[in-house]
Amino acid sequence: MKTIAFYNLKGGVGKTATAVNLAWHAARWKHSTLLWDLDPQAATAFYLGVEGQKSYRAGNLVQGRQSLDRLRIRTQWPGLDVIPADQSLRNLDVKLVESGSPRQALRRLLGPLEKDYSLVMLDCPPTLSPVAESIFGAADYLVVPVIPTHLSIRALEQVREWLEHKKLGRITVLPFFNMVDRRRLLHVEMLVKPPKAMKGGLKTWIPYSTHVERMGEHRAPVGEYAPHTPAGRAFRALWFELAERIGL
Ligand SMILES: Nc1ncnc2c1ncn2[C@@H]1O[C@H](COP(=O)(O)OP(=O)(O)OP(=O)(O)O)[C@@H](O)[C@H]1O
Ligand SMILES: [Mg+2]
């Protein structure tokens, strides 16, 4: 089982959109996939058209009084399950600190699911809190959407510094550009000559596209309703590049 966190300290950069699209591609390519929404904004299940989630208490999960397997919901796509977010995730930071071992907590919870999935994807909230530490403790890979702007690059540098500071160098960081608008000079410059922080990242980039914005209307990944558009093709290419990089 490989665990991929869709993470950035910066909000609104496309973590959820990317997690949903790549999870859908993974399942299509017969990798049994679980997507867990760790952000109380709760967008993931909405994008996947999932209703009827089971409410849970983040504190009970962390304390081992509730197990993850009962919270899984099948989506309409074979091989793709989701754990929707719960409002109680707002307290996850506090509960993790109380547990005394935030770094181990998520990994421990995911352990029993190893037999059922080849891929676990985590849709993460934008934070560098104990929740992030817990995510980093569980993840083998961090896929980081970056908008080609200086502030976004700075956020990526901060993530890299934090990982180094916390001695989490074993995690492979895979940044890629999202929301690329080739009419903007800065975007083009960064594509042609990526800043150092993008080193080792994925080469595929996702264009700024109304088809991505419309996921909320279709409540489905772009590949379902616009596979032959630039964004649809880009997510497909991003999936293939990621699968190759992580050895699937
Ligand atoms: N390539 C894209 N082109 C156009 N719009 C996009 C693209 N990627 C994401 N968006 C839009 O940008 C907004 C933010 O995307 P998303 O929710 O995926 O970001 P996020 O990083 O998960 O945000 P948060 O930090 O709030 O969880 C959404 O409205 C989404 O539709
Ligand atoms: Mg999100």
C-alpha cells in the first residue's frame, strides 16, 4: 500500500481537485484506491457525488475507539472508496496533541486497511499543525500543487524546510504546476525555467480551466465529462507520470 498526501501549506491551490481526479484515474487503472478527506471543509465526497456519510468523532478515531473501516463508502466508480470529512476534524489538532504521538496516529489508523488497498490518498487541509505532522508521518509521497507565482513557490519552500527541520526527509516531495495560464508571462517563465524548489517534481502541468471549476456542478472528476479537453488530458498525463514515479 502506498500513501500519497495531496498537500500544500497554501489554501486554494488545487489539492482537492487533484486528489479527486487522480484517485479516479488510479481506480480506472485497477488500483484499489481509498481517498480520505481530512479537511473539515468536506469537498472531496461532494465532488465524488457521495451522499449519506457516516458521522464520526475525530477524537474517538485517534484514541482507537472507532476504526476507519466502518467509515468507508463506495463511490459509483469500482475500486474507488472514500472516507468523507466530518466536522469533528476541526478538533483533530487538539486530539492528536492529547494522544502524545501525532506522527504515528494516522499511520496506525491506516494499518488495518493495508490488505484492501494498493493506494491511499489523503486530501489535506492547508496547515503546518499537528495534523500536518500526522499526515507526514503516514505519507510516502507529498503531491504538492503549486500555482506559478512567487508566493506559491515560497509556500513550497516552507514545506520543504519544515520537512527537513522535522527530519522527515524520507518523504518524496512531488510538486507540480496547477492553474497554469500561458497568457501570463510569469507562468510561462516558471514553466520554462522552474524555480529550484520545483526540483524533482512532476513535469506535467494542469492548465487553468473552466472544466476543473465545473467539478462541483457535475459532481464528478473531469475525466467523466470532459476527457478530451486540455485539463482532462492533463490530469490523465499527470496520473501516468505519478504512477511511473511511484512504481505502480
Ligand atoms: N486547474 C484549475 N483550473 C481552474 N480552476 C481550478 C483548477 N484547480 C483548482 N481549481 C479551482 O480552484 C478552487 C480551489 O481548488 P481546490 O478546492 O481543489 O483547492 P484546495 O487546495 O483543495 O483548497 P483548500 O486549501 O481550501 O482545501 C476550486 O474552486 C477549484 O475548482
Ligand atoms: Mg481542499
